[in-house]
Amino acid sequence: MTTAAHGGGKPSPKTQGVLAGMMRALGHPQRFQLFVEILAGEQSFEGGDGCFLSPIIGRLKIGAPTVSHHLKELVHAELVRTARNGKFLTCSVNRDALALLSDFFARAQKQVESK
């Protein structure tokens, strides 16, 4: 994942594409809710590195196939990582993706404030 800036402090075209993909993935309400649940679940998970998907499916009011689809989209956008832990699937938020989004919005905020 890259945070390369292009002329004038703008993200490079490649980074713009990555950011757009992340924002597109988070733009769906159920997908955003799943992302928030994974982020919150990590905090309560032993070791704080990932969480089991099955309890999240129980909390969301959508079916497992739909959750699976949305998870796939979050993984494709590089926002979430998954791993098998025995017969269970664990999920974790990609810290590099959060840093990229945070950096983008921090730069945008500085540009707005400087006008």
C-alpha cells in the first residue's frame, strides 16, 4: 500500500485509485456496518489482533451469504484481512489501509483550513 503524493500534495493516480476503491467499499451501508463490527470486535478479541466472523454474523441482521459477499468486497478493497483459525474465520482491519485513509483526510483537512 502506498501513500505517495503527486504534484501539489495530491495523492498519486495509483493511490487515488486505491482510496476510491476503499471509499466505494465503505459506501455500502451493510459493508460499512460489517467493517465497524470487525473493528470493534478486534478490541474485544484476545490479543486484539482480529476477531471471529461468526459472532458478527449473529449481530448483523443480514444472512451469512450476504456477509460473505460484503467481506469479500472489504478484502478486495484491502480494508480487511482474513485468516483461517481452525474451522473459524478471523478478520482484522488492515492498519495500513486505515493509515492511508487517515493521511488522506488529514491532508484534506489542512487544505480546507488553510483557505
